Amino acid sequence: MQFRVSPQTLGECSAAEWQARVDLAAAHRLAVMHGFNEGIFNHLTFVVPGRSDRYYQIPFGTHWSEVTASSFMEVGIDDGEVKRGEGDVERSCYCTHRSTRRCRTARPCFTPTCRMRAR
């Protein structure tokens, strides 16, 4: 796997934030390798380290095989607005994660997937 790094994004992040981005990008790539990206509106997110009011999400329409550490937007848990980065917020992701993040703040990672052929 190759990861492209945006110097602008790397310069804007703390070491903990950057590591979370790298790990979440790797999770997206692993999910592709195992076929967990086939359902519509699947999403993987991670709380921004040091912030309880934001999480990382890829822009709507980004294919998981293309995700890099610099792809992520920071989305506000309370309002669903993009706080850092660019792109459109996937509303199903926001609606699911808003409730989960409010209830389970001790869990930084949330990975629901809806498989089309699940039995």
C-alpha cells in the first residue's frame, strides 16, 4: 500500500492526531481487502485525539481504496459541520455517530458496516 501525505495536513496535526489518521486510513484499506466496503453508506470513524467534540470521517463519495491519512475531515459531533478539511459530510455517518459518540465517549473508534450479502 502506498500513502500520499499532504504536507499541509501533516503540518496541521499533532503526532497523536496524525497517528490516528494513519491508523484509520489503514483500517479503510484493510476493510477493502476483506470486502467490508461493499455496502452502501458504510463508514469508519475515529474521535480526534484530545477532542471529544469532533471525529474523523472521509468525504462523501470517497472510495475506501483511495483513503489516505490526509483525506479525513474533522466533523463536529454536535452540528455535523466540517471543522477542518474539505468535502461533504455523509449524513448517515453523522446521524449514527452523533448518538454513539454522545453515549460512548470512552470508545474512540466506531466501525459499523452493512454487508449487502450478510446472512
